[in-house]
Amino acid sequence: MPYWTQSRRQPRAYVSPIVAAFALSLFGFLLIGLAGARPVTAADPSMSPFVPGRHIYDYGNVLSPKLATAAETLATHIETAGGGRVVLYTGPDSASLPDQATLAAAWSVDGLLLTDQGSDGQLAIGATLKTRLNSQQSSLINDNSSPGMATSASWIMSTLARVDAFVGGTHVFDGTGLLDDAAKQHIETAATNLGSQLGGTIYVDVALSDSEPDTIAFFNGADIRNAFDKKTLVIALGVSGTQIGGYIDSTSDLWDSYETSSPWSSDTMSPEAAPNGDVQAGLLAAIDAVQKPPLISSDAIPVIIFVVVVVLFSISAPFLWGPWLMRKLSGTTGPIKGGLRGDAVIESISDTGITISMPGVGPEAPDYKFVLQVTPDGGGAPYQVQTKALVPRLFIPMVVPGAHVGVLIDPTDPQKVSLDFSRMGGSSAPAAGAAAGTAGAAAGAAGGMDFNFDASGQPNSGDVSAMLGAVRSGALPTIKGSADHILATGTHGTAVITTAQPMGKTVRDMNPAADPSRLNDPVWLFTVEVSLAGEAPFPAVFGHRVPIAKVAAVAPGVKLAVAVDPTNKNEEVAIDWDKSPIGA
């Protein structure tokens, strides 16, 4: 009996624990199924214990050991800088991941929470971190809340790097863990200096890639640029093994403010191997190759030096080497020391096409070849001489065939003469000045002055000088009313320009109340040969406005449409600019 009892009890004692264990197992599986079917309100059974000071819980082995160490460093930086607690939690599949809200609440993640199952990542920004990010920075982080085109490892590292930079106030996003502190500081200095030079903000993004590094650079650069304004320039780089590729956002307003050199081709850097396999050195070289261009390109320096030398020679030659050198180069004759005075009649003139600016003749004096009939003072037979001379522009209207001009004759060689334009027409410079004053007082109707003409029809040279002085001094009355009146009432014909010279005056200088559309038109002094129906051609001298649009067409030999006042046809001439030049 005792044996039975014992034998009876032993089976009961043995079976009961097995049944109990089986019942508990069924109950546990039921709880797990219910937990997956509805929101978790208690700690997820799959959640590992929280370890103070630890930020990376990579149970899915998404990160290599080296990247896990770099990620831990970035997370620690963010937390130390006041960005809140940062946690990365990965698993091999979704079933092994805790619910994000539960994890964030249970572990007090008020900064950044990243979860990833190896193929799909999610992030959440906590309340503390939100206070440390501006709207553009938050937009960038939120817009990249999942890996997208990037691998999970690249997405995790880039996200941590960007948040770390934003919280720390820097501009370098190292999502590779390849840059040491010295390299990061070098890039930060380069980015801030370039931003200061360009007047914008420069961000440098370095990310990992498992394929073409320039592709990840393109997408990262575009994403960062879209989150910021157009005063932001993004230099995005991708690294795949020892291959480096890059992209610079070309839609930035700073696009035209900088230049790139090798290894960049404009805004892209095609994948190429880092020199000697040193990826950090290759990244630094690529970043340093984006910079504000110097004011003077090194290629332009030899050209600039040449131009400066030529300009300095041109400017200084008249002063350092004197008029002698310039006359020697042009073949013209300067004033002859000890020369004998004489008078010459201009028989013919031809333009050599050369102009020279220097003291004594003024700016852009033309080089003319003259044939002269020379008569020495005190008697002597006239004789012919050929010579070249620089003609001051002031005297161009007076230098016409038949005009008289003073000369100095070389006592040792009568064929060598120099022209003295101050004695044009036999008048001296003071006489011309006196004539100018008289002409100013005697100025008649607008558009003309009281000129005298010789028997051959040429204007008196003294009167031309007086006209010039009157225009420059402002004594010449406005020509506006007279020109319009002559065009309306005068005899119409044509005229060929023999000389035309700007006077350095505008209509505004002479008549501020004139038609506003004409106020900026320059005033020129003209000598022309006029042709009217049924009459022989005759010369005329007058001051007239030139529309700015017509200035380039004014030159000797150009034919004009004109109207003439028959009562004073040698100076009351108006140009019809609407119809001139004829045949142009």
C-alpha cells in the first residue's frame, strides 16, 4: 500500500509540472500575438535594457564596427551639445524592433531616435532637439526620414553627422567617419572662408556609397539645397571604397561667384580613385579646388604685363623722350630752331591715317602730308615744298587747300620747313582771340555767325577761329530754332562734309530750355561744300547739333541733306538729320 501510494503520487508529481509549463507557454504566445495586433502601451518584450551612456544598439548589424564607433561619437557630441538623448536601435527584421513611441518614452529619447530593420529606417525628432534646429534644418532632417536612395548605414551616418553639425554650429557633415579632427577643422575653415567671400553659406556633405559615389553626392546635394535658400552652396561628395565622386548644386545664386579646378569638371566630379588610396587627402583636395577666383587670373598676368608696358610707354613717351621721338616715329617735322619766318599757301593735303597725342599738338592730332607754295619773309621767289605735319584738332577746319599758314624755314635746307598753325591766314594767336571776342558780340541769328569769304569762296580763317572760340565759350546762340526754321523755309539741297569737329559742348550747355530729346546731343563745327539746283557749289561754315545716333556717321566726304537761307547761304545752313547721311 505505501508502495502504491508512492507509485501513484510519483506520476502526479511528475505530470503536473509538464502540464503547467505547457499552459504557461500557450499563454505567453497568446500575449505576444495580442501585443503585435494592437498598440503597445507597456515596455516591448523585444526591447533590450537601456544602458546609460550608450547610444548605439545595432542588433541588426547595419554598421561596421568602425562606423558604429563613429556613430557613437556623433551621438555623444549631440547629447553633450544639448541636443537631447540620441538612440540608434536596429534589428534584423521588423519583429525585432521595439515600437518607436514606446522606445522613445521608455528611454526618454528627447533628441533623435533612429530605428532600422536593415531595409527600412525611420527617425523621430524629440522636443529638446526641436528647440536646437531652425526651420530649414528641421526640414532637411524630416525630409530624409528614411534611407531612400542611400543604404541604411549611409543614411544613419549622414543623419547623425548633419544633426551634430547643426547643433554644434558647423558646416561639415562627415557621414563616413573617415575624417579626423584636423581634416574636419580644415574643411570647416575652407567652408566659412569661402562663404564669407561669396556672401552666402557653404555646406560640405561627405557620404558613403555602395556603388557610384557621384550618384549619392548628387541626391544628397539636391536634398540639402532644397531645404535652404539660394544663398546656400552645397559641396556634396560621395565615397565608395577608395573612389570619390562629387556634385555642386548649380541652382544656387552663388553659382557664378566661384570657380572649380581639377578634379572638378564644372559642377560635377566623376568617380576617381583617391591618390595613393588616401581618401581623406582626396576629399580635402576636392574641397580646396572650389574657391573664389582671384581678381586676376594667372593666365592673364603675362598679357596684363604686356598691356601695362605698352600703355606706360604710350603715356610716358611724350614726356620722357619728348616730342622728338614721336615726330621721328611719325616722320613729321617739328619747330625748326633758328628757322627763318615765311608764309605758305596750302596747295594740297592728304591724310596718312595716323593720329598722335602729345604735348604741343593735343589729343589725336592727325598726321597730314602737305604740298606747300613757300614764300620767305623779306622777299625771295616762291618754291614748292612737300612736308608732313601734325595738325592740332583746333585748326583742322582751317587747314584747307588755298589757305595761308606760317612756316619756319631751315637756313641750311630750304626744303625743310615746319608749319606754324598759330599764323593761319597770316593772323597771330592774339588776333584770333580778339576775333573770337568780336564774333561773340557780333553773333547773329541762331545757327550762324557773321563770316566773310574771299574771292575763291573760302571762309576767312580768322572768322573760323572766332567761330571756334564762340562755340567753346558759349557765346554762340542756340541753333535749335534757326535750324528748324531754315528746314521749314529755306532752299533744300545737299552738302558734302569737308571737315567736322566736336566742340566739347552739348545742346544742354548752350540752351537748357531746348527740346529735352536734344539736350544731350553734341555740337560740332562743320565746313561743307553745298550744292543747290542751278547754282555752282559753294562752301559754308556753321555750328550744328549732331544726334547721338548719327555721330558715328559724321566724317569728311559724307553727303548730307540740307536747307540753306538764301540771304546768308555761307553760314545759315541746317542739316536734315532725318534724311542724312544720304546713301549711308
